[in-house]
Amino acid sequence: MADVNVEAPRVSIITGFYNRGHLLDRTLQSLLKQTYPNFEIIVFDDCSTDDTQSRLAEYEVKYGSRLRVIRHATRLGFTRGMINAIENSDGEFIAVHGSGDTASENRISAQVEAFRQRPDLTVVGSHYVNIVESTGVKRLRTPDASKVTFNSLMRQNLFSHGEVMM
């Protein structure tokens, strides 16, 4: 885990879980290994009934300075859960990360660098591998935003939610 660098813009990485405790380790371990020096991880638990809550409690004890858990009193659903987590974040950038997803160690660094190089950007994504859990099928997705306009994005989103930073 990298030391916090206050000169680097703060990134809030947000991920939400509902009854996916068996996927917490791979998701959180990939986020905790980020090379970027100044980030927080905010995980919301949307009233899981499996072992998500107890697993998150263990992570919270172990990585408390880096990881914050929000436990919903009632189910909010993914969208309202994300909005709530964003409202409780303190990052200059928000990185959305899907539950069960893994990230390359330089995901956050590369995305912040894209914003540094192009101050006109408002959102960045990345290529990703989509894995169908039930079959093990892996599909490389390579979204190309070079010709995307606001209007075209409003008609069709080329990113999945799990790899964007804004």
C-alpha cells in the first residue's frame, strides 16, 4: 500500500455490494494494490444478508485509514447507493469500481494522468475484460471515446460503470 501523497489529487474509489461477499477479497485486494498514492476506498453494503457485512468489518479494521464502509439501514439500490457514497466522499476525482471486478495496479494512476494531460476531459474509461462468471467466458471490451460527444453519450453509453473515473 502506497503512502499518502497530499500533492496528488485525492481519488475516491466507490464500489457497492449486495450479497456478493464471496467477491470482496478479489475486488478490494486489487484496489488496495493501486500504485496511485492518494486514494480512499468507499464500499457501500446495500443490506446484504450473506457474509458481506462481516467480511467488510474485517477489512475496515485492517485498512481503516484507507477504506470506509457505509452500511445502508434499508436497501437503496445501486444508483441511490452510488449517489450516497459520492456525497460522502472527499475526492477530487470519483472512480467507480464494480463489485467483483479487479483492476490493474495502475488503473487509478493512468486515469488521473489522462485528466492531467487533457484538462478538458470530464470522464475517462478503459479497456476491460468482461468475464461471464457462470461459464468462464472472457470478452475483451475496447471502448473508443475519441469521437463521443455529449449528445451521443446521452443516446448510448459506451462504458460499463465499473471502469469509469470522473
